[in-house]
Amino acid sequence: MSSTRIECDSLGEKSVPNKSYYGIQTLRGLENFPITGTPISAYPIFVKALALVKKSAAKANNELGQLDSKLAGPIDKACNEILAGEFLNEFCCDVLQGGGGTTANMNANEVIANRALEIMGQPKGNYDSLNPNNHVNMGQSTNDAYPTAIRVALHLMLEKLLGQMEIIRNALSEKGDEFKEVIKLGRTELQDAVPMTLGQEFEAYALLVDEDIRQVKNSQDLIIEINLGATAIGTGINAHPGYAELAAKYLAEFSGVPVYTAPNLIEATQDCGGYVQLSGILKRIAVKLSKICNDLRLLSSGPRGGFNEINLPKMQPGSSIMPGKVNPVIPDMVIQVCYQVIGADMSVTMAAGAGQLELNANEPLIAHMLFQSITTLGRACEILAERCIVGITANEDVCERIVMNSIGLATALNPIIGYSKAVQVAQEAHQSGKSVYEIALEKGLLSKDELDEILSPRNMMKPRSFILHRNLKTR
């Protein structure tokens, strides 16, 4: 048997490897777009989403009397095999491609068609019996099938991201509870502020993530409006009048994603606003995660020349020249992921704004950036939680010593002795190296018992009444 088969398209003939389920149009894409080295199979959920679209289309067309059951059945079986994880490597076209995703759409059409032919007992490439364009792509265009698959994939990927974000949220919240009794110094602009607990600091981080979990849930609603049935530009040419509604119904049933048909398919075919909004939410997550990771690096800096308030788990030696040095490698990595996501948001923004007339041909870039951002953010959340957060310990003695020696304690004197006198105490404490407590006591501003109460760090971590203290000013 020959190792190749001859396939034809509108541009001529080509030899396709006989073992391959993809066909001539996929082969042309491989030749034209050897760009990133990342095939669409790098996103298995997207491949499954393509199969879900084709399965739903075949089911709808069959029910509407457009596609014979002898063809619809094998197409359905081929799609089910892809959904089960088979033939993933056959989806080999590059994620970046010209033509608005035509190569990816035809890659799916050809793989499904050739596998369906095998199921029918016929050789690959026998397109007179079952054709990638006429049958697998029936009632469709790249311009509606491809973006619909993107949206289904995004919804499913966001579902996974939510679970990964809950892991990091829960890990931070558990540390908040573990460190609730550890008193430390709060800081603003890296300067001494007022006391707080390490638990309060970590609980705040948990809430930062929790806010974005809600945003991700909301973002899923941005992408369930689909244009399947729009065909080329939104007019529905070559599709049965009942196809769009029926195909959307089956796609929702098969995928578990509550998709619905856009009220105006011409608008929906050219609009990328939902992608931009989703990308902005991913950027928001990245900004917050990078902030948390930078804080962890600061709080663990040292061990003798920095804050040294917490210890991060030691993951690997930190230097090829400095003995004993250990770096915060997990936060380092997550920060880089965050910067990549922030940059990807700009790519999505520019690509979405560059659509022309009835189509945006930049959807391959938009999809790649969103898929990549969701995937890497999710992995970063899991790794940050499992290889960093859960193993953090507190240096309680260091935290207490810094608090007790901080001039930030002078803030608690404001309601009793006034801001101006409190400033004098803080400045003298700083210049002399003495504590705020010692200076206030030396100056006779308050008694020892009063200072013990007022300057107790534990008493400074929540609102309190100063009615009693106001009477002290009249002494």
C-alpha cells in the first residue's frame, strides 16, 4: 500500500500521508503557517469543542432532513471518539494562522470525515462518499463554527480555572486562620504604619482572590452567545432556516454549556467585545496575583538583611555562587506568568479592534492568547498554593520585635495627646533609637498604666472608643 494518497482542492493536488486523518487543506496550513510550533492540540478542550460543534451540526442537519443518517451516524461516532481523547495529534495546524481560522476548521472537518469514512469501511480520502466540506461542514462556515468552538472551549476552561483559583483562595484563607494571633507591623509605602496580625494580611489576600472568582463566574456569561448558523457573514446562507436554533440546542445539550443563538447574527459574527472583557478580567487576576507574590517576596526577604517575617518553603538552591542562598522561586515564576497575561491582554485588545467589516480575521490570535492565559494562570494558582502558600511559616519573634520598636505606634497617641505632640514623640523616638513608649513615658505625657493600654498592639488592631482617654487631656 502506498504511504501517501492524492487529495485535491480548488488549488490543485497534493500528496497526503496515508496514515494521516487530516487532509489537503490541513497540509496547506502546515506548510503556510509554521509559526509558533504550538498546534491547536495543545488545547485539548478546544479540539473537543470543535468536535462538539460538528456533532451538533450533524445532529441538527440530520433531524432537518439535510444530512442522510448513513452519513450523520459515522460523523457522530467520529466526533464521539475525538471527545474521548482519540486522534488529538491529528489536530496539528498552528494556533496562529491566516484566514480567520479556516485551517483549524478544515483540520476538524478532514479528521472527522476521514475517520467517518473508516467507520463506513471506506479508505481515507474517498470524499465522493463523505466530504469534509459538503457533509461535516454542512450549514456552516469557518466564520461561525470556529468562534462557536472558541466560546465553548473558553467556558469549559474557565470552569477549570475557577477550581484552581479556589485552591489558592482556600490556601490563603487557611493561613489567615493559622496566623490570626501573630502580631506584626502593617506598612504603607514600605514605611512603618500600625500593628495588625499576619492572619489579617493573609485573609486580605484570600479576599482579593475571592473577588476575582466572582468576576470569572460573571465572565462566563459573556461568551455563551454564539453565532452558529450565521455561516459566512451572518445572513445564514446555505443553512436550513431551522438549523441555527436546533444546532444551538444540541450544542448546549452535548457540551453542558448554556449557549444560545445571538439575536443578530451579522453583529455577532464581527463582534469581539466579549473576548476583550474576558481578557480584562484575566488581566485583573494577574495584577492581583503579582501583587500578592511581590508581597510574599518582601515579607520573606532576608534572612538577615530583609523583613524576615515569614519563611517560604525552600524549593531549590538559589545561587550557583552564593552558598546557602534560597530564592522565592515559586512567587518569581507566578509573577512572570502574570506579566505574560497582562501582555496578552494588549494583544487581544489590538486584535479585537482590528476587525474589518463583517468579520474579524484575528480570532486565532485572540483564541490563542485567551487559552494560554487561562491555562497558565490556572497552573500558576495551583503551584503557588501547593508549593508555596501551604508551607509558609511565621517568624513570630521577628514580627513582635519589629512592632514593639516601630514609631508607627505613635499613631495610637493621636486621639489622646493630639497629632502635633504625637509627631514630636515619633521623631524623637526615631532620632534617639528609643521606643515610642519610652519617649512618651519620659515626657510624662501619660502614665505607665495608660501607655500599657493605649500602646498595646492588640488594642490597636480594631476600632475602639476614646471617651475615657479624652479626659486624660484635661489633667
